[in-house]
Amino acid sequence: MRVTHIITRLVVGGAQENTLSTIRGLLTKPELEVKLISGPTLGPEGSLEPETVKIPGLLTIVPELVRPVHPLNDFLALCKLEKILREQKPDLVHTHSGKAGILGRLAAKRAGVPIIVHHIHGPSFGNFQGALANFIFTAAERHAAKVSDHFFCSASAMTKLYLAAGIGQPAMFTRIFSGFNLEPFANATNDLTLRQQLGLDASHFIIGKIARIFRLKGHADLVTAFAKILPQVPHARLLFVGDGVLRGEIENQIQALGLAGKVIFTGLVRPAEVARYVGIMDCLAHLSYREALSRALPQALAAGKPVVAYDFDGADEICLENQTGFVVRTGDTAAAAEKLLRLAREPELRKTFGRAGSAFVQQNFSIKKMVADQYAVYQQLAAQRGLQA
């Protein structure tokens, strides 16, 4: 069975890591031939393209497949995707992300691909953007859904959102948690040497965040919440793991609030190194406005760290209220500050949440389970089409 994955870009991010982990897992199955198509990886958010070099012949780059809406580039990307798919002749196309999800599915249909699957890593519409953008993206998703055979969702919240928007039918959706290598996080330790390298010591209470510094990721809200608790927890520090185009804006906010020296930026961190930074955190705060289910949440829980999250999309499917952490209303920085303050003051509560979170993640977030769940759906769809999986 030939399978082609299509994604908009291979920046350092959860959807991209999920895609590459899936591909590596599928390649262990001798009956599968797997390819990957991506647009160019541009910007300061890092690139996972070097990871694909380890698999000769895996990746094809389509220069016109770019994230911003651009009618000419989009048309050219559609045509090139169709041409590549006609050459590769996949039995199944599995698309990821907004732009590649739309163009990839339409190109697959035009190329006569028998099975078309789309993976919803995060919504392309919602209250995080204006009415016009929502109208356009919802219409595009409805159109692409007409040529889709199945949807994978990283959280059940995505299924509810898409069905409510008139996209697909309930039987077309399968929730599959985004698996990752659990071992480095389960074995992560409070590395005092790493703390020292970052200008931190053993006494500091470290609130971590792992995300691209990008719009809707909630860095500004977290800085605001942090400023509220600092007078009561002067030994608290904020650790941003990652980089992005809004770093300068966040640095200006930090200066304006008098937080210079209290917030540490690691810059870009390779995915393989993230566990080291999680190990020195006391908790993780993810005040994002838009994501299906952030990979940072289970990563922190795998390391036994409690989490605080906005109630975006599927956050409450892993940040279990009063079990593995706290979920607060999106945009409520005062509530986020209150929960962070409680975690800072109650070390036993942090341990209780951490133990429960670690057990939950071990059961649900292995790469082996993620790949097996996806492959099982591949096999079901292939059987329905009379194909050999």
C-alpha cells in the first residue's frame, strides 16, 4: 500500500513532530511505502527538514505551498501537488494543517487517489479570528470535506467543532492522541547544571511554556499572569522554550512590566532536547487560544509536572481539572495567576497532579499506540475500497 502525507511546512511544532513520528512508525511496516510532501520551511521557528534526510527519497518540496493565502501560489501548488500524486500513485493521501489540508485533498481527488484522510491538528476557524476569515475557512473546509473519506482528530473537541459547522458525518471522525517518545520525559530530572546555565538556582519556582512565540500561543497572557503572582512568589521565574516572530513584542512587554531578568528565553530548542528543559520546570502553563491539544501538555505530564491551561479546544481532555492540573477560562489571566500561585505554594499538590498525569500519559500517548490506531483506520478504509493494506 502506498501512502503519501502532505503538510504545509516542517517547522518545529507539534503537528510536524506528529507527522514525522507517524511516518517513521509506518515505515516499519514492510507492506507500506510512505512519502511526504511539504511546502518550504521558512521563518525563525526552526526546521524539521533535516530529520527527513535520514530517510532517503522521503521528502518532496513544493515551493508554492506556503501558509499565507496567495491565489497564484495556491493555484500553482494545487497543480504541482496533483502532478506529484499522479506520479507517486498513492493508495491513500493523509493531509495535515490548514493549507495543505485543503489543497492536498483537492489535488488527491483530481489525481484519482482512492482514499483521502485529513488530520485536524487544530481548527482553521473559530472565535480566535474575524467573521470574514471564519466564513472563508469554513467554506473551504466544507468543500474539502466532500472529497474526504475520514478525519483524524487530536482531540474530541475538534470532532464537535467540525460537526457543528456542518463538516463531515460522525462516523468519519476518529480521535487519536498525538503520541511522542515518552521515555526522555519520564526520565527527565531537575538538572541543576542546566538551571545554572540559564541563570537559575535550586530555589527558583520555574513556570515553563513550550511553544513557538507566535500569535494565539498565549505568551503575552502568561507574562501578564506571571506579573500578578511575582510579588507573592518572588522566587518564581518564567521559562519560554522556543522562539518565533513575536519574541521582540514579548520582550517589550516584559520590560514594560518591570520583569527584566525574571523571564528566560531558551531560543530554539531541538525536539530531542525539550525533555531536559521540562525536567527543570515545577509546572507548565499553556495559555493558548487555539490548538486541538497541545503536545506540550502531555509532555509535561509525562515528566510528572502539573499543568495550567486555558480551556481551548481539547485542553480539558488531558489537563483534567483537579486531577492533573487546572483549566481556566480562555483570556482570564487572573484565574491563571490564582492557579499558578496555588501550585507554587503547595508542593504536595504538584506531586499528586504529576503522578496522575504521568500515569494517564503513559497509557494514552505512546507513538506505538498512535501509529497502530492510524494504521487500523487505514486498513479499514482500504478494505472498504477493496484494496490490500
